[in-house]
Amino acid sequence: MISRSLGPEFGGSIGVLFFVANVLVSIVILCLCLLGSSIFAKTAVIGLFVIALSYSSFLVTIFVKRATDIEIPNDNTYYYMQLSNESDPFSEKVLNYSETKTARYTSFNFKSFSENMFTNYTYDYTTGKSTDFAFMFSIIFSGVTGLMAGANVSGELARPHISIPRGTLQAVFITFLVYVLTSFLLCLTCSRELLQNNYLVMVAIDIVPSLIFVGVFAATFFSSMSNLTGASRVLQRLAQDKLFGVLLAPATFETRTGNPIVSVIISWICVVLVLMIGAMNRIAKITSIFFLLSYMGVNIACLALELTSAPNFRPNFKYFSR
């Protein structure tokens, strides 16, 4: 739509950024994505039920589990480091797994809540680097990048001008509510030491840990399906507009049901290449950059359409500022 309103310079650049962002955020390899969006749409309700069941298990755990010590995982090598010579503070640090280290799950405790209220950036034990506000923002922001998932498949919606604004606002509200509630409950029941040194704390404290794993798998599967489906549609539109000439010509091919299978395969290959980075927190930082750039491009495009009084720009969303 942006390409047809403002030209391929605007639409093409935003499309490329948005395609790369969707590929980066798809952090698992999903071969079933080749089945297309029709399968995804039919199974989305099942995924929602599984995720809701998993989160309900977490909520029940918070209210029934008593205070206890939680084991720190062995992959947190920084926590298991100790001096080779206890009497020499400058001696070399070595790994020592002979003693199991733990951190406290306090249950409902306002002392834990007050300790967790303020920032205290340490290191990320998966990358070994120090954290800061920008680092935390990049990770959290990756969790809300589904904001424009509806726009990716706008061509397949019966009433996109109604479904996209309504669905986007509902998704933002529910996501915000769940994130805030989860953060509040974890801060109220877990020590800072536990939150900083065990990223799977929800699994460790849950009365049915397998439900959390199932919920994580379901959330990862369906969010990746959504992003791969969206990325393939964006790539197909770029190819149909011939913004890259014959380079993307194969991406225009689609099945009888309208599934751009070649675009999906290309997107899947890109996801495989991204997975070679290995560290999810590093991928999250890159993802946030590309999504922010694509969002900025969309906002600039809307501003340009508004300032030029384009006749084909007629937003009927009542909260659109004029």
C-alpha cells in the first residue's frame, strides 16, 4: 500500500526492514510453516488454550507454593566460579560443581518486592556481558513485536480496516496486562539473586514444570508461525512489485490456495542462518533495531501522506490524529 501511495522508495525500504525483522524474531526452525497460514489459523485457538493453561499453572503456583530454595542451573558458569585459592583474592577462578548452589524463593514477601523495585544491572550469564537499560529494552521489546502481525496478512483479511485496529489494540492490552502481572508476581515472590541467576525460574518454581515447557513451546511455535507467515507475505509483495528485478522473481510463485511457498522457503532458510548466531539475547538486540526502524518508516510514511493530503489516504480509525 505504501509503495503504491508514495512510491517504491518508501514501500520497498520499509518492506525490506520488516522482512528482516520478522525473520530475525523467528528464533526456531519450523518446517510445518510450509503448510501455510490456513493451518496456522485453524490451530491458533488450540495454541491459545495451551498457553492459557500453562499461565494458569504459574498463577496457581504463586499462591500455593511455600518458600523454598531453588537450584541454580549448571549452565550459569559465572555463579559456580570460585577462587582456586580462597586465601588469595587474586588467584585464578575455576568452576566448582561439587556444591549445589541455590537461591531463595520467598513466596509472598514484601521485602523481596522492595529489593526488586530498583535497578541493579549485573551480567547476563548466557553471554557473559554486562547488562544495561538498552540491553533489557531490546529483550523485552522483542516480546511485543507481534504488534503488526495483522498488517502482514492484511490481504487475507475480510475487513482489514476493522480487524487490524481492533485486533492490535486488544493484543496490546492483553500483552501489557500479562507482562505487568507476571513481573509483579515474580518480584513479590522471588529473591533478586534467583531472578538474575535462573532465567527458567518459572519452570523451577511451578508445581507442574512440564506445563510451563508446553506453554513455552506453544508460544514459541505459534509466534514463529505468525512471523514466518508475515515475512513470506512481505517478501512476496516485494517480488510482485519487482523492486529487486528478477532477483526475487521466484518468490512470486504461489499454490492454488494462495500460499507463497517459495517465499516461505526463502524465509525459512534465512531463519536457519540467523540461528547460527547461537545466543538468543544477541538476536533480540538485532531484532529490536530492525523493528524500530520499520516502525519509524511506517510513521514517516503516514506523516508524508498526511502532509501531502494524498486522496487515497483516508484513515477511518477515530483515534488517528489530525
